[in-house]
Amino acid sequence: MVNAFKSNLKRRFVKYRRDDDGATMVETAIALPIFLVVVFGILQWAWIFAMYAMLDFSHEDAARLVQTGQASGGAVTMNDYKQVVCDQNPLLDCDRLKVIVDSYDDFSSVPTFRRGDGTPRFNPGEGGDVIVARLHYSLPVITNISLLGMNPFVFSTGSSRVQWVISMRVFRNEFF
């Protein structure tokens, strides 16, 4: 009787050991969330970098308006400056773009900037002034991967849903 019980128990154990029904589903349930976070993180990082590149490229043309004196005397407003950037980038939502243009007497008087600094303002200065032109773009995020310090161009606002993409130009105005 004991041998029959042992034999029966051994048969059942071998049967269950060989039975792998559902193992694939369990492995997928464990691996799929990790895989999706990595894939969406890569896509998010690529999107952030593309937005930085587009913002930085178009900022070059907008900053040129200030540097050459075309913005002096109120000829170009903050909205005009923003529109130059937005016209070159159809993917940008202009409502999320913040323009900060400040003028200083020399490079040594330019303060250190911290992320999140700045109320929108536009002061294009005069000929020979040092100009710091910044664009802050509020970009919604899918995953929290870029908060791990993988992207030096993106700063968190403290929320896992929005991050700032920042483009900055520092230059001396031409003498006009």
C-alpha cells in the first residue's frame, strides 16, 4: 500500500513537473511591463532629443533678429520672437513655449540660471549689450525614464508628466 502511494505520488509529481501549460503566460506577464517601459523610454528620449534639436535650430534664427538690431526700438515683440520659432517647427505647440530675453552690460554680470527660472519677458537691449535669450518648452512625457539623468537637455519640473526642454543663446549684440 505504501509502495502504491509512493508510486502514485511519484507519477503525479513527474506529470506536474513536465506540465508547463501557462508558463509562457506567466513569463510574459513578468517580462512585458519591463519591456514596454524600456521601449517607451527609448521612444520618449528620442522625442525629447528631436524636440530639443528643433527648438535649438529655430532659436538660432530668432536670436539673430535681436543680435542684428532688428528687434531694437520695439520693432520685434515677444510674440513676434515666439512666432519665428513656431513658424519653423510645426510640431511645437506655441502655447507651451516661454520666451525669456534679458540684456546685460557685460558677460561677467550674467547671473547663473536655475531650471524653472524666469517669467516670460523680452528685453532685446541696445548695440553692444550682452544678451541671454532662453526658450523654455514644456513637453509632456510618457515614461519617467528621462528623469534618471540620461538626457542633459531636459529638466524635470517636479512632475513626472511634464519636463522642460531649454534652448539658450548668449551673445553680444552687434553695434547698431
